[in-house]
Amino acid sequence: MQKNKVEQLRLVAAQTPPVDPADVITTHNAEAESALLGGLLLDNTAWDLVKDLLHQGDFYRFEDRIVFGTIGALINATEPADVITVFDQLTREGRAEEVGGLAYLHSLAQYVPSASKIRRYAQIISDYSSRRAIQKMALDGQCPVSEIAKFAVKSVAASGSALTEWVPAVSAEPA
């Protein structure tokens, strides 16, 4: 039965026109990124809920990567990480204007639907990061399909979240 499913997928793939990389929309959730960063600026104890799940590179926006890294560095150094202290640190590093300055940090702190949902926001960001990685692997054409499938399955298992709906339930092993 599994072999039939694989054959069906191959047939569909053979009938699908090639994808122009310029037509592919990179997946991300700007709202989840903003909510997570704002939540961290308001509640530094939430860092413990997300530090194991996210890395700077998981953020789509360059500015959000810098802000997340700065927040993490301050908290890990047992320093407070709020709008003012993060802005001060970014200013010292010469990166404040690069992220949009004090105005952007204030907007993050104001855009927090619910700080209590910060772990879920982190899962959303992680899911989209995995989707981008899978998409990049597929478009680069450098990885065998079996490796892409293994990575996808591993990503789903690691996150235990909504990616299960996005990755087809097929074995990563050849039939």
C-alpha cells in the first residue's frame, strides 16, 4: 500500500510543471516573530520557554534576528532585556538604526497579543524556519529527495506541531 502512495506522488510530480524559484514565496509569520520578541521584551522569564526551540537564524526578518540575539545575550548575561536596555546594547554595537531604532523596539513591545502564548509563537517560527530549509533544499537540487524527506520528517518530530499537515505521510526510505 505504501508503494502505491509513493507511485501516486511520483505521477503527480511528473505532471507538475517545474517551479521557477522566483515564483516561490518564502514562508514566514511576521506576526508570530513580532509577538515573540515583544513578549520577551515585556517578560524576560519567558526566555526559558523558547531558548531551547529557537536560534537567531530561525527568524525570517534580518532585524528580528538581531533583536532576538541581543535579547538572548542580555538575558544570558543576567542583564534585563527591555526596550531601553536592548536599544542601549544595539546602540553600543552600532546596530540600533539597522533594526529600526527605538521606534521598532517600542512597536514590538506594544504588539503582544498574549505573552502567555510565547511558546506557541516560538513553535510557529520554528515551523516556518523548517519549511524554508526544506524549500531551499528542494530548490537547490543538491540533495537527494530521500534526504529532503528525512529532514522533513525529523523537523516534524522535533517540533511536534502543525508541520505534520504540510509534510506528506510517506516513508523517507525507498520502496
